Amino acid sequence: MKIRSKISIGALLVLVVCSSSMAVEWAQNIRVVWSEAPQTEAMVVWDSENTNTPSALVYDTVSRTDEKRSYAAFSSVTERGLYKDPPNKPRKKKDGTVVPPEEPAPELFYHHAMLENLKPGSVYYLAVKTPDGTGREYHFRTAPEDGAPFKLIFAGDSRTRIDVAREISEQMSEMVAADDSILALLHGGDYAGSPRRKFWKPWLEAYSLTTTSGGKLLPIIPVAGNHEGFANNPMYLQAYGYPGGEGGYYLCSLTPSVGILVLNSQVPDKEKQLEFLKQALGKMKQEKIQWQMVAYHRPLYPAVKEPGGDKESWVPVFEEFNLDLALESDGHCIKRTVPIRGEKESADGVVYLGEGGYGAPQRDPKTDRWFIQGEQAFASKGDHIMMLEITPKSINYSTVLSTGEVVDSAEFKPRRR
Ligand SMILES: [Fe+2]
């Protein structure tokens, strides 16, 4: 009898361990998405392959990795479903030959759970709870109290070379593990080649490599790019829990002193977005927000391509409201313009930074363009991220290559608001 009871306890233990690991395998790519209110809210999204089983999120302000796994709070899934691929049609090549439709990619499902009423500058521990058990515990920190210095990573264009995107994610994971002041990543758009599961699944897996070995998540602030097929494909909105709603634009109030206006270069209703842009900048002006930035995908002062179609309507507004920085992607290069006002270099102008190097093939910048010439500008190429250290006294910016080399840096002083 004694032997039998030992076996059954052993079997029970195996069952518990299996259940736990099944739960871990079941919920993949767990990520925190920030949009309007990163001090107090977070959208948590996870994926699952070939199963759309109901699950939920459990969370707490203390770690609960003991046997009981009894978390204080619970958030139910607000939406779950299949990432929808566009219709798979036969394709005609230039020489007239017809390429048959591809085999549909394996099913991949998304799950959204919203965390609300969080405290600023606080660590939250979370896990996905499935019918099989409670999965691995992760944690993240909400945006800090006003005035606390922090770092924000800015990177865009992770499509095409997934091996490079994975490498850069691992580099960021090391940075996050070593530097507690890194808050989040602002992604400038073009996550994957096209809005299909066969491209998005590897991207979401690549981003999950930003999570540290200790389970610390790097929240992502998403911007929509042209490869998201925003106007007629929901992949981006499903993957990030509808940041900014159907229009995909929003004011991200990181802290009461730091606002990032996230715009959508691909939005169908441009008039409505322009109205939102003016209202949001008016609000930031009224509240005297110290650091006012804007992020969008298509560059208005491009180092490679022609200017994005919103240049004429957006630039006068950026200048009227005295934005500090405009963060751009899409060109696949490294760029820092001179401060620009009225189509010329001006000490009180707006600086345009970025162009994306998180995996996309890099291009040569056109260095004959006036706004990337002189001591106050920089143009180059290379796989990279940009680091913004934001304090009440300055924004210290640097471009860090995937090799770790810093190739450009600058200090921006606050405007008188
Ligand atoms: Fe792009």
C-alpha cells in the first residue's frame, strides 16, 4: 500500500509539472502594449497556435511563483480570435506565368486582456491562466511618476531580415536586464513584410526575445507602417490590442511631462486625423507638457525616399506647436536632421530623427539633401536602435548599432513652454 501511495503522489507531481509546462507552451509571445496611459493602463496580448481555448490573466504587485500561484487580481480576455490572413489568390508574374495560391499558414490566435487602475512606477507580476494551469510568471514596470528620468528605445522597420530582428531583440533584452531605467520600446512601424501569419508569427516570436531571462517584459508602443496593410487588414490591430482604436492614432502620455503623439501615415481619413493632431497638440500646449514628441512611419524629411504625403498638412502644425522631436521610420537608414522651421535650418526648429534599422535592409542616405548636412545633422546606415534618455533637463539621444557601437548622439534642451 505504501508503495502504491508513493506512486500516486509521484504521478500527481508529474501531472502538476506537465500542466504547468503545457500552460507555458500554450500561451506564446506574451507582450505588454502601451497606448494612451502607460502610467495606469496596459494591454496584455498573447498568442496560441491551433487552439482558441479561453484563458485569462492573473496579476499582482508581488511575485507569486510559489506552489499556490494565488495572484490578487484577475483580468478576463476582452477579445480573442484568429489572425486573419488576406485571401490567398493565384498570382500572375510579369512574364505571364501564374503562381498558384500558397498553402494557408497554420492557425494562430490572439488573446487580449486589459489592465487598468495601475500605479505609476510600479512592478506588476502576471501570468496567463489556462484550463491546464497557470503559466510562466512575467513582470513589467508601469511608466514612472512625473519627473523621474527614464530611457525609451526607438526602433522601426523590423521586416525582411528576421535573423537581424532577432539579434537586435536579444541585444535589447541584455540592455533591459542591465539598465532598470529602460521603460519601453517605441516601434516606428513595418513589423513584418505583409499582414500574413507566415510573416507576423516570426516577428512576434522575434519580439518576445526582448524579454529577459528573468521574465521582464519590454512594453511596446506601436506605430502603424505601410506594410501593415492598415486600411483593409486587421493583423496589426489584433496583434497589439487596437492601440488608438480603429484609426490607429493616439496621444501617449508617458508621464504628465512627456507626451508622444502617435500618428498613422496610412490612415484612410486624413482630415479626421489632422483634427485630432491639432486638438492633441492644443491640449499639450495648454497643459504646458515639457517634452512634446510625435511619431509616425513615413518620413516628412526623408534621407532616402520622397516626403510622405502628410508633409504639407503636418509640418506647419508641428512648427506652430513647437514640437521637440519628430520620430520617423520607413527609409531604412540612420538620420538626424538639422532643426527645421519654414523649410530652412533654424535654431528653434523641429529635429526629425530615425528611419528604421530593426531588421530591414539598409539603404544609402542621399547626403546631398540640405537638412542632413552640417554639424547639427547625421546620416548613415546600419542595423540599429535609437536610445532616448529623457530627464527634466534634457533628452540625450544616441544611435546604437547592432554591434554596440554608438555612431551618433546629441543633447536636446527643453523649450520654454
Ligand atoms: Fe515602410
